[in-house]
Amino acid sequence: MLSVLSVVDGRIVAAATLSVLAVVVTSGLAGRHQSEAIGQALDRLAAASDRPVGAERFLATRMPALDADAAVAADIRLVGVTLTRTVRDLLPVLERRLAAGARVRVLLIDTDSGAKVEAVARSRKADAVGFYQNRVTATSQLLRVLASAAPYNDGLQLRLLPFVPAFGMCLIDPDEQHGRIHVEIYQHRTLAADPAFTLNADRDGHWYALFRDQFDTMWESGRPVTLTG
């Protein structure tokens, strides 16, 4: 640039050269410091990956609200002891999804089996089998109301388990890449909140597949219930 402008004074050229060199050196130092900082951060991440992750990082005291996930799902699967509150809270969403052609499958305990006695033995809230009988009946009645919204006879299905499941689940499009499974671990004789966690199909490969397959296993164990007619 100096030559183009016909500036040939040696002192000016020397000063300009030193200035340019100073900029280059400064940029190089900054780049080196940034590289060192990135390297240190990667080292910390690598070290952290070798340590067990604390339970507080992935366990929550309750399942997240399910409305948003269910509102756009084509395949919804629910597992629980009675699911009375869950089905009641999701009633409007499930009705819309069924009308749109979505498939909904629900698993509850069979109060005509030994599961009702097992449920009472595990619970601190119930002291008689009628506690669970009434709630399963209430959920079944809500599902019968919903069944009329399904354009296909098998759009909404209910099966009853002859045992108390070890965990509750809400599966959202479980066979898709964007699938999600919310899991709630049932406890024994306590009023404390049940720990819960969420698995994503695109992140939790092995464990996601395990819980998705658990639904299929339980579904095969359930007794079908007719909701229409």
C-alpha cells in the first residue's frame, strides 16, 4: 500500500512493517491462548466423563407435564397402577389425538387378579382392595368415553395386568427417531414422591430400547378389555 501511495521513506516503511508484525504476533498469541483454553475445557469434559453422574442430574421428583408431548403424538402408550389422574388430566388431548387418527394403548392393574392385594401391600395410602378397584373402574369409564372419539375400533385399547408394574411409563411415538419415554419408579410403602426420568430415542439407545421393549412385554401379559359396545 505504501508503494502504491509512493511513500518510500525508510522510517515510515520500517514503522509500518513493525506495526503489521505486532498485529500478527498478537493475533497468534490470542489464537494460541484460545486453543489452550479449548484444550483445557476438553480435558475437563473428558475427566468428568470418567466419573459417575450424580443422580440429581437425571432423576426428578415427578414426571414432566405430558400435554405438550402427547398433543402432537401419533402413538401414545401409558402404563400405571390406576392412571386415574393421568388419564383425567390428558382427557382433552387424548380425545383430539384419537380424532386425528392417533393410536392410544393403556395398561392398568387387573383388580380381578392378585394384583389388587399386591397393590395394597405396596401402598401406604390404601388399606383395602376397594381403593384400587374404584380407581381402576373410574379410569376404565373415562376410557370408554374416549373410545367414541376414535375413528377406528382399535384406536384406543386397554389391557389389565395380573401384577403391579415396577414402574409407570408414558411412551410418545416410541418407534420413531424423535420418540420419548417418561418413566416413574414406583416405591414401597411411602408417601414420598416417586423418582422419574426421561429417555430419548436419539440419545439413550440401549436403555431406551429396554424400556420400550418392556411395554411390549407387559402388553402381551395384559388381559384385553372391550371399551365399545
